[in-house]
Amino acid sequence: MRGIRHNQECGWLQIRCISSEEQGQGDPSSRASLAGNPAGKRPGTRNRATLIAEELLDCEARSLVRQSIDDAKGGDGVMTRFCVGRIIGPRRDRPVRFDLPPIRSAADLSAAMEAITSAVARGELTTGEAWEFSQIIDTFIRAIDASEFASQLERLEAAAARQAKDAREP
């Protein structure tokens, strides 16, 4: 457990570790008094140390950013990467130009998978991109299967309705 104290005059933050004996955890009879607030903290309550650290950082944010930019301009490679990384951000995905054969039924699955594996073999797709394409194809095939199932169910229900109607008529 930490005791946190902020000195407003000097702007320093002191964090002091408290031993388990000071907390009362060494003596089992004092554990009941540690319950404190049985309901817990209210939702949205923020950590006091975080609030103090944010307050201190907010006061110095402008000068820190200016110093970082000046260091980057002065040739500090780490600061240059840091600043550029904040401006551009990491690239997560790249656009992939890939000719995938049309998929109209489950029978088209083998041609699509063959095109994907060939593209991986030629180095046009990475294995991760091929996996993502295979997941897209899998989703597409599931949608086709669901559509075919629904149309087949409608045909069967219509046929059953016709048979029931024919059975009622003499």
C-alpha cells in the first residue's frame, strides 16, 4: 500500500510504502477494521496519484512538447521517431490488390482457395493476409449456405402445404 502526499508549494510528489504491519494485516484481529467502505469506490472515481501526476504534467505539457520537437530537430533519432510516430501513427493494414475469382456458390470455394494459395506462393500475399481472405471466403460461403437453406426450406414448406391441400380435397 502506498501513502501519497502532494506538496502544493514545491510541486513535488512523495510516495511512501507502508508495511503490512502498519496496515494492520499482521494481526488477524484488526482485519475487520480494514473493511473501510464495503460498497467500494463510486463509479468514475479516479486514482489520487493519477490525478496529481496529470496535474503536474498539464502544467509542463507545452514546454515538454517544445523540448521534444527541438531535440528531434537537433538530430536526436529517438525523439525524431517519437514525433513522427505521433504525427503519422503506426500502419496497421495495407491495401491489398488481389484478383479473387467470383464466388456464387459453395462449388466456387476451391477456385478461390487455389487463387489465395497461389498468391502466397508468388509472394503477393503474406500468410496473415491469406488467412484473412480465407476467413472472408468462409463467411461468404456461410451466407450462401444460409440462403440456399432458406430457399430449400421454402420449397419444402410449399410442397408440404400442397400435399396437405391435396389430402383434404376428395
